[in-house]
Amino acid sequence: MTPEPAMHIRLWPIAVLVIATSLLFRKASVEFFISAFLKLLYKIRAAEGGSLLDGPNYSWPNGQMVEKFLQARTKSWEWEKKYGKIYRIWAGTVPEVVITDPKDVQTFYLDSSDHGKSDKANAGWLLSLIMGSGAGLINGDSWVRLRKSLDPMFSHRRALSLLQGFIISSKDYVNNIDTYRLRSQPKSNGAAAELTMTNQVAGAEKKEKQDEKEDGAFIVNAVQALQRYPFFETARIFFGNMNAAETDRLWELSKLYGRAFQHVIAGGLNRTKLTKWARTKSYRETIEYQKQWDEYCEQLYETRIRDGRHHTPLVQLKQAASKGEITNREIYHTIAESLFANLDVTTHVLASAIILLADNAKVQASLRSEFQKECASENDLEAYVSRKDTLLHYCLLESLRLQPVLPFTFPEYAGQDKVLSGYVIPKNTTVIIDAYAINVRNPFWGSNSGEYQPSRFANIPVNSLRYNLSLFGYGPRKCLGQHITDKMLRTFIYFLFTKYRVSVLPNQIIDGAFKVDKSSWVGLFDVELSLEKR
């Protein structure tokens, strides 16, 4: 049975203490007092010599929680440079040990079957309302029972059965991607076309469409143009085929979820149940989302039953709930986790792969040559996108390496003490992995580790990547949908680059990195691409 975290204290005494102290002292004094208290409470010592594990001081009110999400790339480098290969940050008042060495990753995960996910991902009470009972956050017998119902729906066999649907839908999406155009590409003489958004008057849209046809190129924002594809494909995995009203409503709910999750990231009072007692806007909006999401799932279930679609995964999960094997709350939170929480994640993976290809004409040309060689017709496509020895697969791996899904992984704890980089990490202490350190700064990747070179994977044995590449997690708690997602994304990339020559517009890089939307918890790109028909 999975142990519960021991290195975690009840938040109420600290909350009362913080509120009382903050009434009397300035913020700096509050931070100093709490930081000193937490360091005394959570001492992590070296195995030899007894020196204490260092890390940034507690910052009111969330510790380093916000920086871990919204400033991940910068903080990854900054914290390791200042504190070394292993250090401690604070998620609220909960310590998280950050490891950056592949050897420590291997040591930590040697007994991964005995690991557990941290309570509410150390993100606080409000998160429990929107996905606290999802497969990614629960532990013990509840997790085992839920995975027993979910695993057949995300198996390799199921992924192959979905592949033909991915081919049809991705081809259709690419054929209509000009729906998301921002404007037409300036002609070669430099005369820019007038900016025309898709929601402008019909006459202007018609003129813009004509411009696009004449010029053969148009501009899109990568994230805005791509995000609906993986979102609705994932939705169909749970709900089956959906009509327009169902997809429109689901997209509206994703916005409600997004607002609720922003409150989670904002932390503060939302980390405790005090946000409920205070009836904050954060709490009210979260409860409203929860109510509407539950109603939506119930309505889809009733519709599927009425239409005789009993093999739809939602129906099968609800049947398991009726037998007492799992709960409705676990079902709805797991689907929300897969859809809404992963909307930014899967969008980031797809956008990263496409932007990096768009920025490297040589690799893009090589990929096109591989398409022509391996896919003489679309009949060859299923076999091609299922392979893991292709440049297409390497391009996806390389983008995941350079632009990790989660720069800092979700916290886990081991059921026994671990010695990591010379420090004794007590059992049930939450540990996170710095993916930038593993994927980029790791000496394993050589002197060109920061460069985009997908072909590097052709000469690397797969087993050597296990602890040198942080992708979808480790051990039995790896991403549930990885077998499905990779095929979904490879299929889309095939059709996009078969139809279009894609390039990154000028001025899309700031401080050596592609522009990002700073409000996104995974750092979604804010990059414009030019799509020119081949």
C-alpha cells in the first residue's frame, strides 16, 4: 500500500501564524520568519558531514510555486547555478527536492512501484476541486482500481485502432487550417496585405481569402492554429464522435477550467480551505466550472446510452462506477485532467515540434524526402507513423528534449529514504526533476546539446535514454496517453508538412528563445508562422 507523505504539516497553524504575523510586520519580515521556521522543521542533511541542503528562501505566499511554472526555463538555470546539482524549493510551505543529475533520477526511481504522487500536487486545496481525484494525483488502491478501468482505453492496441481516425481528422484539420489565418503573407515585393481577423465582416474575409489564394501563403499564430486538433482528438477518445453543439460546449468549458486553474497557480488563500469560507471569486468560479463540467459529462453519458453507443469509453467508465469499482468523481476528474489540464501540454508538444521544424529548412527538407520515400501513398501512413526509427519520430523526440512538456515534473515521493547527490532524502519527501537539466545541460548530449539536431537519436541506443531524457515521467506513473499522443501528433505533422512549406516569421525570438505567452502555466509559444502551399 502506498505510504502517505510524512514531510508535510497541516497548513492551518501556519496560515493562522502567517496572517497574525503579516498584520504586525512587513512582507520581508514575514518571509524571513516563515523561512527560518520551515528550515528548522524540514532539515535534509548530507550523508557525510551533516551539512544542510540549500535552496531559495520561502517567498510569501506561495514559496517558489509560481516561478516553477511561469518562469521555469529561467529558474532552472538560475537555481542550479546558485545551489548546485540538488537543492530544495518551497511549494507553499511544502519542501520539494529538485534533482538535476541522471544518476539521481535512476536512484530515485529504482523502486518506482513504491512511489506516490504528492497530495494535490503540492498546489493547494483549490486544485482538489477540479482534478484532485484524477488518475494523475490519486494513490494506493484507488489508483490501482482506476487504472484497471483506464488502461485498456489507452493501450498500444487501442492506439492502433484509433490511427485511421487520426489520419482522417488530421488531414481534414490541415486542409482547413487557413481558418486560423491572421493575415496573408506579404508578397515578394514587400507589400504587406491588410490584417484581417477571421471574425471580421464577410466581405473583408472574402477579399483576404482571395489574397491568400493568389499569394499562396498566409500567417498563423502557432498555438491558436494548432490547439483544437489534439484537444478534440483526445475528447473523442473518451466521448466518441461528437456533434457541433457538443464540441462547442466543450471548448467553452475549457475556458472555464482555464480560469479556475489560473486561480490554482495564483495560490495564496486558494492553497487552503479558507478560500471557501471567504467565498472568494476564485472559489465561486471554480465551483461554477465544477458544476457545469459534471452536468456536461452526465448529459453526454445519457446521450450515448440513448443512442445505443455502449462501447464509448465514458459509458464503460460509468458502468464501472455503478458497480462500485471507481467513482464518478474519479471519472470526471480524470477526463478533465486528460482534456483541460493537458490542453496546454499537448498543444505545447505539437507547437514545439512544428516551430522547430519551421525554423530549420534543412531538417524540414530531409523530412519531406522521408515522406516521399516511406509513404508512396496514404496506405503506407499507418505503418510509417507507428515506427520509432524514422526522422519523423526523431523530430518529435528532439523537440520534447529541447522544449520539455513540464520543465519541473509533478512531485512524487518514495516509500524509503534515498541518498541523492550525497544527501539523505527522508522517505515521503516530495522530489521533482528539472527536465532542462536532464535534457539539455546533461553531458550525455554532448557539446551541441542546445542545438536542434533530430538525427542524433539515430545513433543512441534506446535503453541509454531511460534516465537521460525526461519526457512523460518515469515508472508506472508515466503519462497514460503517451502511446496514443505520439501517433496523433506524428500524423498531423505528416499532413502539415506534406501540404505546406512552413517557416518562422522574423522577430519571433526574445533573449535567445522563441516568444512565449507568460500567462500560460507551461509557457505556450506566442510565435507566428508562415504557411505556403507546396
